[in-house]
Amino acid sequence: MRLSCRAADWLGETDLELFKPYFEANGGYCVFGLEALTEEEIDQILNSKNIDDPREFREKASEKGVSTLLTNPQTLIMLADSVKNGQWPKTKKELYENATELLLSEYSDNHKRKSLAGYTSNQQKMPQARLVLFY
């Protein structure tokens, strides 16, 4: 099984071309794509993230212009975690910045003592670096 987040590469001539000789010798290949989350699935994830009123959350996301982030499990979870801290992002870039801040926060006392847990988000930032997202 090959898992790729870039369907254009997989269906194009880059990834698929590399594997074609193997696939042809072993019975072919099949490409699957993930569908966007349904409203019910969104609500299930929001409930699992302790969001009391998923409908209200979805409406607020629509109001804020970030409703497209709801249909992808990864961005939905990041959004739910980000909003728990009262930070509704205006853009996907802001969402990833908020999520990065949350990921850099270490809540485990045992892990806080480790040297890698001692960095703050300001220390982690690299002004010349750019975030490139593919999915």
C-alpha cells in the first residue's frame, strides 16, 4: 500500500510511473481517494474533542470564513484544539500557526523535564522558513 497526500502526483506521472513495473508484475493497481467529512462525521469528531455544541461550532466556523477546514480531519482537529484557547483563525496559515503553538506546549510534567521540551515557540520560529502545505 502506498499512502500519499498529493493525489495529483499519484495520479500523474511521478509516483505512479515509478511503481508501474511492480504493479504490472503483481496484478495492477487501484487508487483510492478520501472523501470530505460529512456533517455527522464532523460532529462526531467535535464531540470527541469535547465541543459541547457541534452545530454552533460549525456555524461559527462559517461566520469566520473557515468552514472549508471542517471537512478535513486533520484541519478540523487543529481547529477544535485552537478554538479551545479562544483563537478562531482567519486563515489556514493562522490555523497552522495556532496549532503549532499548541503542539509546542508540553502538558506532561515528565516530558517538560526533557531537553527538547524546553523550547518556546519563539525559539522554534525561523523567519526565513516558509510553510508549504500539500493535501
